[in-house]
Amino acid sequence: MKIVKLNAVLTAIFVFVSVLAVAIFNSPLRKLVAIVDLLLFAVGVAAFIWGYFSAVQRSRSDEISVAGLFLLIDGVATKSVMRIMNSALTIQVVVGLGGAIVRRSTDGVSGSTLAFGVLVPLLGLGLNGLWASKYGTFGKRIVSEVSAPEGEIGKDSAHG
């Protein structure tokens, strides 16, 4: 549950700083929002790589889908965990895009420090993947043996 709580807390910080920056939008807040957004993006990248690496290791025994890993669907997570994690991801997308749209320019120049907010949803994806790779419920991997058709065994070696 630490990952779930971390996602909720970091999302709340992102929303608070973004809303404050949209409302006031002075120089210190423009710098703060850019720093917070880039830090959350960096945490997201690290969580994404860690979660992906853990999922690859786990895929030797479990059948892991990309949608299950990053969106927690198909029974990978309980409904409460899925709701919290995917709600945080949705909030990150909406606030990131909303801030970039509302404040399209800085001091009359096109572009805004709030545009860094569009990077933050990688935090939600990364933490979803990390949670799923550690605690998610996946089906067991089905391994089937593949054999050569009758009469094909040794055919290439006899002519080669």
C-alpha cells in the first residue's frame, strides 16, 4: 500500500502546486511548478523502469499484459487499488493538460512552465507498473512444447 499512498500524496502535491501556479503565476511559482513537475517526471521514469524490469523478471512464471501492468485491469489489482491508482493517473493527465492550456504563455511569450505538467502522468504509469509488478495478480504462464512435424526431424541436418 506504500506505492498507492505515495501516488496519492505526489498527485496531491502536483495538483496543489499546479493550481497555485495557474492562479498566481508569478516568477517564483513558475520556477516551483517546473521543478516539481520535472521531479515527479523523474520519479515516474525511475518507477517505470523498475516496474518494467520487475515485470520482465516475473513474466517467466506469470502471463503479464501491458494493459494489466500499467492500467491494472483484468483483475490485476483489487477494485479499490485500481480506482485510487487510475484516478491519480487521470487527475495527473487532466491537471497537466489543463495547466498547459490555461496558461499558454509566460509574460506574453508563447510557451509556459506549466507545460511541464504534461510529463507528470508518467508518474502514474510508472507507479501503476511498479505496483502491478510487485503485488499484482496475473495468471500463470502457459508453456507449450513445440515439436517439429513428423518426418521433419533431422531433415535439415541430413542435407546440410
